Amino acid sequence: MTAVTPPSLPLAGITVVALEQAVAAPLATRHLADLGARVLKIERVGEGDFARHYDGAVHGMASHFVWLNRGKESVALDLKSPDGVAVVRALVAGADVFLQNLAPGAVARLGLDGETLRAADPRLVVVNMSGYGADGPRRDRKAYDMLIQAETGLVSVTGTPETATKTGVPASDIAAGLYATNSVLAALFRRERTGEGATVEVSMFDSTAEWLGHQMYMQMYAGRQVPRMGLSHAAIAPYDAYPTRDGQVLIGVQNDRGWQDLVTTVFGRPELADHPRLRTNVLRVANRAECDEVVAAETRTWTTADLDARLAEAGVPAAQLNDMQGLIDHPQLSARDRWREVGTPVGPVRAILPPMTFADVELAMGDVPALGEHTAAVLSEFGYGDASIDDLVDRGVVGLPPTT
């Protein structure tokens, strides 16, 4: 009988060296690790990625760090030391991808810029992540997520009519991280066909601006700033949270057929389907207050659970408004077996499976590393003897985990 080879992870055999911190770059490389790549995370000796210290919510570890850094190997290096930079060069020499989000110009000063690295290895994929890009008037400005959301105008379309607000998740960081992941996959795919690597630039500003296409076109060609609408929608009605007997339910009718289904099948009010001020979406938007009043008068006669079930049966888009505990307890996660455990230096923690679900193989969900946990093993693998490693440790060039 012929042995069956088990399916491999999509990026098995790919090595990524990451000079990263905070959210955007670590998110990109965590997705690569989930897909099977080996990710060598370079961290500062003694301090590490500063996201390690945002909070202590996960048994003493920072929630951001646990979220973004599973499946990676931590190598603690002092990049102010020429010997520390030499270690990075040695790691990159055996890698497929080098991804970094240091301050603009920092990698060039270290001799770790894409031009220098790819001169030695044209097959290398280099991804440079930044706040505003490699040039332009804001190149050297601090670029935290909130600041990028403000500069791009994302906050101008987020919040209530009275108050602009940033999103509840770091949207600009996440956008840049996802585009960086996509760029690595595309560059590796091209390399398979041509043998050539790539140098790619991904900025938080550009990534967020891309997400604002609808709002930009409305301004450029219709001369209208899309208003902040809270849970509502500037171009659709009814689209909001509506009261029930014991809470709220969100209803989002996308078209006129949906309106007919809502008022006829759910509410039992067929006469509303042809209401002279509500029968089309254009009319409902123009008469939003009346539309919302009509819908609310019906929804408040139901319990949330009964109305939610009735809306689902009628095919009307609707949702319950959950908080974080509602997400954790959500039956959609438990019924689909989406929870796993991953190891951390403080014990196992729960984690949700990666969103990319392959039919033939479950993606990797490796452990969250302690600072410098893999320094000695990785340096040994790349040709450093015990005496050399001890010397580097003694001089503070490399760091080992605190328990060592």
C-alpha cells in the first residue's frame, strides 16, 4: 500500500525574519506563521517588543502581544551593536522574507535596507512598513493608529453626528498588516515563476486611504462629505438599531425587496410596502426620521429573541448587538469548533482559529514566545558556537529569557 503524504501547511519551508513591534507588522507575520512559515522575531534585549508591556491582562502578559505573536521564535538582539546587526544579516541570509517596521531610514543606517540585502540575495522578499511611507512631508512623523485614522479622515466618517471617534479596533494597523501579508504572498508566488524577489512598501496611511474609497468618491464627484451616522448608514434606510421589548436589534435593509419582506412578512403590514414616502430606498433615506419611527413602532412590540428569529426566517438582514462576552459565548464559534488553546510562558490560553480555513489542513497556532526564548537555539543553528554565544550574552549583544 502506498503511504499517503499528509498535506503540508501552505507556507511550510518559508522563513521570515521580522524586525517588528506594536501591531501592524506583528499582525502580518502572525498570519504568515499561522500559514506555516517560520518567523524569527527580532526583539530588543531586556525590553523586547514594547507591545509586551501594554497591559497584563492575560495572566500577566499583554493582550496585544498574545494576540499578535503566537507561533514565532523570539531572538533578542542589540541592534546598536555591530555584532547584533551581523546576527540579523546572518539570519536574513538564510531567509525568504525580511519584514520590518522600524522608523523610516533606520534599516538603511543599519545596512539592512532592501537594496543592500537584495544585492546579496535577489530572491529575497523585503517588506518595509511605515506610518506615512518612505517619502513625503510626513515621512518622519509619529504614526500611531489613532493619528493615522485622523489624518486620513477615517474619524470624520466614524462616530455619531455629534462626536467623531476612532474605530474600536486599530483599523489602520490592521489594514497595513493585512496588505503586508498579501504582498508577501504575492511576491513569493511571483518568485516561484520568475526567481526574482521583491522590495515592497506598505504604509498605514495608504492602507487606510484605500479603505475610504466610497467616501472619497462621494466627496470628489458629488461634493458631499459622508456624514457620521453612528450605527446607521448614509445611503440606506432602514439601517440602524431599533428598540425591542427587552433590548435592541439591528436591521439593515439593503434594497426595496428587503423593505417589502420586512413590512409584509415580518411586520404583517403590507400597506407599508407601497407607502408614498417609503416605498423606495431613495425615499426612505430622504424621509429617514419617518422611516425609523415606523420601523421602531413595530419592533418594540417583540422580544429581541422572537424578532431576531422572525427576521432570519424572512431573510431580512438583522443582528443582535453583542458585547465582548457575547462574542466569546457566540454559538457560531462553538458550533463550528473555532476555539483552540495555545501555549504561552504563563500557561495555555484560548485563541480563535485563523480566519483562513483550509479544507485539508488546520493552520498552525504555535506558542507565544518569551523574550529571547529562542536566541541561543537560533544562533547555534546559524553557526554560532557556545563560546561565541556566551560572549555575546556577556557583552549584552544578545539576550536570553529571564529563566535561563
